[in-house]
Amino acid sequence: MTPHHLHATRAAQALDYARDRLAEAVYREMAERYREARTIAAASAIQAWRPVIGPGGIGGHGDPSSRAAVASVEPEVRDGRLRRLQASTTATLAWLADAIRLPPAGDPLPPLGRAIPRLPPAACRELTLWLDEADHRIREVLHLDPDGQLLPGRRCPRCGRRQLTAHAFGPRHTWTVTCTPTCLCIGDDCPCGMASRLAGVRHVWGPDHPLVTTLASAA
Ligand SMILES: [Zn+2]
Ligand SMILES: [Zn+2]
């Protein structure tokens, strides 16, 4: 796989994690909005029960059946900010899946991830931009750290800095290690040891590289 394939794989896994966290946050958001809506509905039910002051003086009550109606109908709740972000992210993924001619699927991200090895490098490069952007947007809203874990003690074979990041959230064959966004490959003469060296691409090492295989033995 080229570095573009590895970056697309990394981005898909990162987004998968971020979407899981977003789904949890949406669940909490919806629960909170239903709770608020029920409180409001209950308050208006009490309103319906208050004594009616009519021409005959204080006496009658609001129609008790209206109270039963309010209590039995689940209040209508509009989508919150997180639910809307979740929907727009999924819509973007469905559009991407359609753009690379994948059949429609319930959740478009898993088929997108599986399609990466078959895509041309240029398509992977584009896909990475979209996936990274969606990932960053979710992480910003949820205050999540960027994907990956700093690899303590290991130096980049190109820049020599100890700033390598392991991306090992998904299945073993999707694991990668990256250097900083400014550590770019210089092509054939680069000492990085990437299986496929491409000038100008941020360094990324795939599942067969020792930087990544040692992650498995450390786990
Ligand atoms: Zn580096
Ligand atoms: Zn390189």
C-alpha cells in the first residue's frame, strides 16, 4: 500500500472512533432533550388541571382527558446540535461512498474503509482530506484529543525526533505510525524506510513496518 492508502486507512479508523464517541454524546443529548420536553409537557398538564374561573365562579376543572393525552404521547423533540453533526457527517460519508461507486449501505463508513485498498492513490489522498476534516470537526465539538498515542522513546528514521504517533485503534491490519505533519518524505533518497517512498507526503508506516509490528508485541 502507498502512503496515501495508509493515511486513508488511518483517517477512516480515527473517524470510526470519533463517530462512536459522537453516537454516545448524541444519546445523552437526546435523553436530556426528552427529559426537558417531558418536564414542559407535565407542566402544561398541570396548567390544564388548574381550577377554571368562569361565570359560575371557581368550581370546574380543566378537561381531565387532556392530561391523559399529554402523559401518553411522547413529546416531540427536535434534533440537537450533536445529532445534526452526526447526520451531516453520515451524509458526507454516503456522498463519498457514492462518488467511488459503492452500493448504498446502512452505514457508509465500513464499506468505505474496506474499499481503500482497491482505490487509486489519488482517490485515497482526496478521501483522507474528507475523513480527516470530519474527524477533526467531531473531536473539536466533543473536546477529544487528536487520534493516536505518542510512541515513547522511538525516533523517526527521517527527522530523528521522538514525536511518533501510533494509530492502533482498529483491527491489526489497519494500524499505522505517523510522524508530525511537517515531517515529509523526500522520495527515493529518504531514509524513512516507508515501503513506498513518495516525496511530499507526511510520513506514515504501515502494519508490516517494524515501527508498527513492535506495537503488537508491546500490546
Ligand atoms: Zn519525522
Ligand atoms: Zn520518507
